[in-house]
Amino acid sequence: MPKPRKRLAGAAGPAGPDNKGPAGKRTKTKNPAGASATMGNSSPEKTSASKDSGKNLSNYWLMKSEPESRLEKGVDVKFSIEDLKAQPKQTACWDGVRNYQARNFLRAMKLEQEAFFYHSNCKEPGIAGLVKVDVQFVRMMKRYITLAELKTHYQAHKTTGGPLKNMALFTRQRLSVQPLTPEEFNFILSLEEKEPS
DNA sequence: GCCAACGTTGGC
DNA sequence: GCCAACGTTGGC
């Protein structure tokens, strides 16, 4: 549960030193071994282009946020896609992500890239809409794509070799900001047109 | 609300 | 640098 901090007043800048917020306890970070080590791994290392010309890690992402109220150190972490829509410019800074890997992914995101906005830790978890990366609202999904439905496909794909066979939502359970392959992204978009299965 | 999974911390 | 204790995430 990364939480977006709604401070927007003109502050376009990507989250400055703002971590005292809700998520805040991060005083000691030592680390890194894992952090940088993991970065490159999920992508087939484009040998040449590792600069940001664009084809770094991934062009598609999934970001989790909690749509239901929950207090964490006295602060409500609720931030649904409706809350995002209600922001000025329908845009919010995304900070409060503590996990190293998730933070690295966040840094790797480029402005115009698209991400699914996923509702977690709630009655009916699932993908609610599309955003692009600052994070700005793009549109609602044509229908809510539930975790249960995604899981059904994931399980089938594990045996058939379908597009969701390695989806991070299931294989990297607690990662709140995660990359999607184009195949995963497109497959999930295609579900919008179908009956919920 | 429960609790499994898993990341993080810190003693040794 | 191992690993047990602890804290967090997030489905159910």
C-alpha cells in the first residue's frame, strides 16, 4: 500500500522529501543490495538501450492503492480511483512506498506510460482503471476486473502458457508497484470487452 | 478480524 | 552473513 499523497497545490515536483507522511518511518535504510540487484532482472536486458530512451524496464505497470478507509498511525490511507479523479488535474503524487523494489520501479516509470490502478485490501480487490504515470487518471475500466477473475486466468495460463502465467500480482505477492509485460497489459485490456468469467 | 506470506531488523 | 523475531501487506 503505497499511498499517494495528495498534495498537489501546484507542486508538480515528484515527491520531495515528504516522507514524514503516513508511511513514514524510514529512518534507516541500509541496503541495497537487493534493490539494485533486482532492477534489471525482470526484463530481458536490452543490451544497448539502457539509457532512458525508453525501453528500459517496462512500459506498463500496476499500482495498488486501498479504496477503503484504514488508519495507519492515525492517518487514513484510503485512496481510491474516485479519490484520484477528485484531485486537481486528477493527478496525485505517489509516495509512501517503502519497499525498495517498488520504489525502484516507481523511479523507472516514465510520464506517459500507462498503469492499471488496482484496488487492494478491500471487499472486492481488482483493477479499477487506467492511469498514466505521474499519477494521473486516464479512464475507468469498462468493467471492474476482479482479482478473482485475474486469478482464474493466471491459473489456467500457468498450464497453457498464456499471457498471465508469470503475472507479478500472483508471483510477487506483496509488491505494490509492479511492471507488466505488453502481453499481460493487452490481455487484461481485452478482458474489458468480455463477460466476466 | 484472521492469518499466511514475506520483507526488514538486529543479535550473534 | 545467518537466522529468529518482528512488522506489514493484503486476500479471505
